[in-house]
Amino acid sequence: MLPRLLIATAVAAERDAVLAGLGGATVLPDPLAPNAAEVTVVEVGVGPTQAAAGTSREIAVALADSAPYQAVICAGIAGAYPGRAQIGDIVVATASVAADLGAESPGGFIPVDELGFGVNRYAADPTLFPPQAGAISGEILSVSTATGTAETCAALTTRYPGAVAEAMEGFGVATAAAQQGLPFAEVRAISNLVGPRDTASWRFDLALAALTRTFSIQGVA
């Protein structure tokens, strides 16, 4: 039996962009290749909670069917922190970080790991989705509320100097993968710059096209 790879996206448009890149194939790069894998692309929902639940459900169903996954990739679009990536760029996570999971205090934000209540980041497996030429590597922050002000953008980039982009699902997908001991990666195409909310400048079309191209080139297996 071929190894199985789960690709989790938040919404149908991201799922369809990945599937378009794969060309409808379910085994990549081809059934006879030594690194071949059976690929399933699933829409798991928006935000860390839905993403964790949806990914966990998919992993559990596969286990119950005696066809477990061997790895998980979170894929989709994201916002880039200014000066760290541009619209249309591909960002491959070195880690997925729960940026707003913790507590406020008079001295500033305290991450959940410093509170002693678990972890706030999962390292990505660098061999699962190696960055292509031109791709940017760095931390991808997972937030429950998308940044919409310059003040929040500045606070996050100061708190997490290694962060390149933000999205909403990576940490949730990574949590589900980690609970089953599965390697994890996150790849994002940039649709907008993080800062004051300006939907007129967002380019979902360019980001989704970039996502399709990266999965067409990568071969993900």
C-alpha cells in the first residue's frame, strides 16, 4: 500500500486550487516512483478550531478504515507582514505558531507555553514540502482574528520576529497531526499584506493561481 498524504485547506477555493495543481491525480509523482504517495485534499474549515476538528476527523476516519495517513500538509492563502513577502509569493513554514493563544498582562502578552498550559508552536518537517526556488521560509502565525490594524501588525511582528505571514488554520492542522505523531508542513500563497484592513487591495486570484503552480511544480510526494 502506498503512503497516504492528507492536504488540508480551509475553504473550497483553496482545495480546488491545490487539486488543479495536482491535475486531478491521486497518486504522485506517479505510481511506480520510489517516493509515490496517495494524496487526499480536504476542506476542513476556517479558523484553528474548525481546522483542528476537521483534520482530526479525517485522520480518525482513515485510521478506522485501516488506511492511515503518514503525513499532513496545511495549504492555502495568507497575508504577509510588510517587507517580509509580497502578494503572489509562496511561503513555506518553518513552524506554525498560535500567535494569540495565551494571556494579556500589564507587562504584555504571555504565550500559552510560558503559562505552562501546553505549546504555542509546532515545527514543520523540512523534508515534507521543501521550498521551491523563489519561495520564502519562515514562521506562519495562526490567529483567531485576522489582523486589521497597523498597531496589531506591529505588535505581532515585534513579538514574533521570525514571522513572515499569518493565516488561521496552520496551528490547528498541526495540532491534529501532532496528536497522531504525523509529520506536518504548511504552505501558503500570499493574497494581501497585513495591516489596516483594505479588501480592495486583496488579490485572491493571484494567490490561488500561485498555489496551483506550486503544487503543480512540487509533486508533494
